[in-house]
Amino acid sequence: MTQPSGSWSPDIIDAIRRTREQVASLHSELTKYGLVIWTGGNISGRVPGADLFVIKPSGVSYDELTPDNQILCDLDGNVVPGTSGSDKSPSSDTAAHAYVYRNMPEVGGVVHTHSTYATAWAARGEAVPCVITAMADEFGGEIPVGPFAIIGDDSIGRGVVATLSGHRSRAVLMQNHGVFTIGKDARDAVKAAVMAEDVARTVHISRQLGAPIPIPEESIDALFDRYQNVYGQPSAAAVSERKDS
Ligand SMILES: [Zn+2]
């Protein structure tokens, strides 16, 4: 399904270069926020306009990651031969990332970590309930649990897609394993991974003190809608729409 690398247009070559730079530099966010240890965890980003994605190499230290040692794969998870980094193995989670890209065309980035608090919820197979407004904003409800699945085939990817398809949450706690997040691009998926760990930690601590108070469903809906559509800097289109109304 992949065009031979020699026939890529200048636009695709440029998009691959930008995706390599983005994916390599975003990995520093995982260490900055304490979401990973040793060489665990991985980020990938879809190459806009091509059936390709860029992912972290397997077993390389975080401080040695560069745009050139990220690995370019097709959507079946095969390394594109002859490209930069192709002498190394891609992340051991590459099949899961590829499955997500094949089955969720709206997804532009995928992140996987074993971040401590979120994985503690995953180990108990319990969804993080929506009891703080930041969760309603970011995830629109609970962070759900996905099935127990073992690395080696498509079963992790299938579990991620089955759980997150049609769900507001961009994060899933894969039972007994860790967190997978998706986003419109790699940065968005990293943000979801950071926020998932933060809310898992806060709700865990709240639980130690007593029973957290649930947020009513209609308030979750209103918070999610506002945060997703209004919060932050308005886009040019939104500004002109508001002027019109
Ligand atoms: Zn894992």
C-alpha cells in the first residue's frame, strides 16, 4: 500500500520530515511529566497526506531520540525500507499504533505509557470516574477500561479501537497494562496522556479521603462542549462567525 519512497512528492517528503521532528521532540514531554521510565512508552504521528506514520525506535534512550532515528512505517506497521532509522526496530507497540491508524482515520497521533497512577487504575480494571471538572473538559466523562490483551498481534490495537470508537475520551486504560491515548495529532495525544495521569492521580488521592462526588451528566456535557468548542484562543473562523451573529 505504500508508494516506493523514490516516488514521494516534495510535499510528502516535507510532511515526513516535519512529523519526524514533532514525534522526536514530543518524547521529551513524557520524561518531563514523569510518565515513563527507562525506554518504556512511545509516541507516533501520522504523516499528513500519506498512508504512513512515524514512531519511536525500540530500546533507544529518551535522550538519544532524534528526528533521524524515528522510524517510518506504513499503516500495516512495516518499516519503510531505505528510509532514515530503518536499520533499527520500531517500538514493540508498533502493531497497536498501526491498527489504530488503519481503523480510526480521524486519529493523527497515538501515545502509550505505563504512567503510575493511570496504570494503577488499569491494574484493578477500574475506569476513572468523572469527578473533577478538568476531566469533564478534557475527556467528557470517565476514562474507560479496555480489555486485557497481550503484545504480539492486533489484540491491543483492537481493544483500543473498540473502546475509544464513539467515546469522548481520548484515553483508555488497557487492563493490567497501561494507557493508550489518541489525538488529532501527536501533540494532542501527548496532552491526553499527561492529563490522564494527572486526573488518575487526583481522583486516586480523593478516594483516600472519602467518596468523590459525581458531576451530574448534564454538567459534564456542558463543560465538555464549552472546553472543546470555546476555550482557548478563538480560530479566525470562530471570530468571524461571532462578529456575524
Ligand atoms: Zn505497554
